[in-house]
Amino acid sequence: MRVPLVDLAAQGAEIADEVLPRLRDALERGAFIGGPAVAGFEEEYAEYAGVRHCVGVGNGTDALELALRATGVGPGDEVILPANTFIATAEAVSRAGATPVPVDVDPDHLLIDPRAVAAAVTDRTAAIVPVHLFGQTAPVAELLPVAGTAGAVLIEDAAQSQGASRAGRRAGTWGVASGTSFYPGKNLGAAGDAGAVLTDDPEVAGRVRVIADHGSPRKYVHEVVGLNSRLDAVQAIVLSAKLRRLEEWNDRRRAAADRYDELLAHVEGVRTPRRHPDNTDVWHLYVVQVEDRDRVLAELVEQGIGAGVHYPTPVHLTPAYAHLGHAVGSFPVAEAAAARILSLPLHPHITAEQQERVVTELARVTSRP
Ligand SMILES: *Cc1c(COP(=O)(O)O)cnc(C)c1O
């Protein structure tokens, strides 16, 4: 029995009957970029996410760049972000012309540490970008006063947190704006690349639309050097259908996470993910920690278990960001975690039998000297 990390075909099968007629209709009408399907999804997602404005864009990396640029972040500015995140968080900052400033994370949840953020603030700090990694909402309530004191905006990376909340308030609604990704493997995934900027501020939303459309508020009027980053109708049709199932799919992810917790409770040498009492998590990834991770990963993969590592190299140790001047030892918590973390297969369609197989193999592989 193979156990894949994600199962996008199962999601596709659930929505096929619903989306195929709408896709045929889009083909027949030739409506591909923008149009009613895109506007409809933007409205649905804004309502679901708990914000006034959702602007659909080309992908999550663009969404973060656009959110930063639309809130005035640019050249000469510093942007604080966690050292352990997907590289896109830092890329978005660089693309906006600003300088990423990585900081360490808390050892329990591996989320950005507010004390490390406060210590990294300078008079050039223009934004703080917490990442709601693995579907767990970062400590936003603690970060808001830090941002306030620094005179910085809070821009959330909500790529892995669709449907998550903290203290009853959705991830992605705490800051001035947030960026999310609808990459196919995310909790809400498109049939290709897609993303969105979320904000309550109509001016920020308007600026995102202008920058994302060649800096153009009206046809052939170009106010700033923008980019081309649009959500298309095919993605919007798929996203609308999946959005209707997102709550149920997130419930199933939570049930699967509970089952792993139970099954792993008595497996020695495997640290299960900590949960924050204020959080309702959506388990984009279920990340355990083990010794000798690379060997454990290799042996699991050999047995047909689709485990993975998110992410093997903290931002500051990637060649791309060597120019920031950090070295091994700069952010010890993120670095130690990177050597131990292991993502187990978890998705809405995983079965109890598949999870039992994963745990049996993991227990066997980790108990071996
Ligand atoms: C996926 C992801 C992104 C980027 O999204 P893309 O749509 O792939 O550009 C940014 N940040 C995090 C944390 C992600 O997981």
C-alpha cells in the first residue's frame, strides 16, 4: 500500500461533475482572464476568509510582493520574517525591493518568535511578515503591538492557513493585508498557479489591482512599473468548487491529525506537533521531529510512504540569501528543527489504514539503531 503525501486526484474526482460544465461554458464563451467567474470567487473567498476585499492574483509569491508594495514597502526598507519558511516569503520581500531580515522561531511551534522580532526592529523596519506555517496561526496578537511600536505594517503569509484561526479570528485578517497561495497542494488548491491578496482596506486592494495589472488603473495608463499577475477563470471555477468543500476537508485533516497524535503517542523517539490552545489549526502539514531524519526519510520513501521535509534549509542558509551575511548558528532553533523535521502524509482523503501503515513503518524505522 503506497501512501502519498497529498492526493490531488481524489479532490479532483469530488469536484469534476460540478466544474466540467462550467469549464466548458468558459471555453465556449472565450472568457479566460477576469470576468464573472473570477469576480464571483473573489467575493466568495473574501466572505469565507473574513475580509472586505480579496484580489485574485497569479500565485502566492506575487500576492505577498503585491501586499508589501501596496502598503508602501520598498527599497531601503527592512522586512522581518521567520528563518524557517518557504523561500517565497523572502523572495517576495526582495522582489518588492526591500531587505529580508530573518529571525528565529519558538521551539514549541516553530513559528516566528515575537521576542526575536522585537529585538530585530531598527528604524528601517517597514513590515513584519509572520508565516502561519503548517496551518498553525502565528502569534499575531503579540506581534501587533511590536509592529505598532516599530511603525511597521503586519503582512501575513497565509499560504498554508486557509480556514485556520487564532482566538476565533481567521489567520490572514490580523494584519493590514495578507497574501495566500492556491498552489494545487495547498489546503485550497487550484488546477495550476493562483493566489490572492486579502485586506479590509479598499485603498490597499485598489493599489494591488493597479500594480498587478501593469501599473495600470485604466487601459494604457501606466502609473508605476507593475507586473502581470492575474487570476484566470479556469482557476476561479476550480477554486469556487473546492471552497465549498474546504470546511469539510479541513475537518478531515483535523481528524487525521488527531489520529496521528493517538497512534504516535506511544512511539518512542517521535515528537508530535505541539498545538497552541488559542489556535484552530488546519494541518496543511503534519510535522513530527525525529533523530537521524535523513535516514528515516529515505527508508520511509523506500517503503512507499510519501514523507517529505518542509523545509530542509532555513532561508538564511540558502545560497540565494548568502549575501545577508548570516552563518550556521545565527538562528539555532530554526537550524536544529531543519535537521529533525519530517512531514507525514496528511490530506483530506487519507484513510485510517494508510495512517496506521505510516505509523507502523515510522516506528520500525526509528527504533532501529
Ligand atoms: C506556497 C507558499 C508560498 C508561495 O506560493 P506560490 O503560490 O507557490 O507562489 C509562500 N509562502 C508559503 C509559506 C508557502 O507555503
